[in-house]
Amino acid sequence: MSVHQGKQLYYVIDDYEVEKVYDKDGVIIGEFTGYKSRPTYKANGRIEIVKPTGECIWIEALSVRIPGLGVKCIEDYIIC
């Protein structure tokens, strides 16, 4: 269990900055594109990222902000 109190990526990521997103092992998943999907009663909020390969994917996960690094997931992320 993680010692960090995480929130959904939708709430952690900054709307107006290109931020790097890392998985729970510290490996870069990609960069935030600026697009978000709001949470509903059926689903958590999601963010779109562009992977280093150029592929865009939507993901959701619990995460924390690490100053100077970006946003790190504290659990396995889900590709939506």
C-alpha cells in the first residue's frame, strides 16, 4: 500500500500545462495533451496522453503530483 494519499488523475493534472505522466514504477507513460473527460456517476475522470511513440490514449488512475517531475500514478493505470 502506498504512503501517499492519491486522487484521480483528472483532479491532479494541471489544465494549462503539458505535464509528464509516470506509471507506478516511475516509467514515463507520456505527456498530457490538455484534454480531459469529466467524471460521472458511472466513470472516473480521464485524461488523454500522447505516448513517446506518438499514440494518444485515455487513462485513469489514482495519482500524486511530484514537484519538478510531473504526475505519478500510485496504482496501475487503466486504458479507457
